[in-house]
Amino acid sequence: PARRELCGTDAESTRRQKEDHAVLFPAAHRPKRSSSVPANPVLQTSLEEVELLYEFLLAKLEISPDLKISIKDEELASLRKASDFHTVCNEVIPKSIPDIRRLSASLSSHPGILKKEDFERTALTLAYTAYRTALAQGHQKNIWAQALLSLFQALRHDLMRSSGARVSP
């Protein structure tokens, strides 16, 4: 369900919409000089692409020491949509604890239902955070686990709102 509020002028609506995106995932709107992928890439525009994203996540992913994510399966990695996946995972989603905390705080105060691309990016950030939680040890594990829990709660809250169910704090 779309959450389009009629308030003010069309220009004001457009400005607010851009601000919403910029607040949650600012890197999605920065032009990439070295990339042929357009700014603000979206992975899921059809059911086939949803299934493909699922395949990417089930395939063996590799995270390099510099935190770059890549698909190990050469056939999947050669697909055009894999380039968008690579861009979103490596240039858009946050990967540091401070950036993930900022995202969680923004999500907790975000009005209405997340846009499709913001939901997908948050879900990918959740998957990345789960991976980092699994690898962490000691105090770092607790820090990553708390970030994971915050993202999970934000996605759950959004799903409950979008389904019309009552959301408890």
C-alpha cells in the first residue's frame, strides 16, 4: 500500500519524499562516478527479481577484509541484476555500528510505511548485521547483536503497520 499524503504543493511533496530517502539511505542518492549503475538502484521490481534476490542471498556470499560483498557463484554474479545487488550491498547499506545505529534511530521515528526500496535495504542491512554478529566475539558480539535486534524490531514494526495490525511498542 502506498503512503502518499496530500499536503502542500507537488514540489513540497517531492522535496519531502527526497528527504525521507536521504534520511534513511543517503548513499543511495549520491552519483557514482565509477559505476554504470544508476543512483538509487532498486533490486525488486517484479516477483522474478524478488526470487533472484533470494537466490543471491542463498548463494555463497563472500565478504572481503575491506567489507566488500560479492556473490561467489559465477553464473549468478554474471547476471545484470547482480550488479545492482553489488552496488546496494557495497555502496548503499550501512556497515559500521554507528551508521547502523543511525539507521535504526531513523527507522524508529519514520512515519508511515517504508518504501519498497527502503524496506529492501533495511532487510539487506539486517542480513549483513546477522553475519557480523555471527563472526563477532565477546563485547563486540553484544554490540552487533543489539544492532541486529534494533533492525529486526524496525522491520517487524513496519510489517505490522503495513498489514494493518496493531503495533505495540
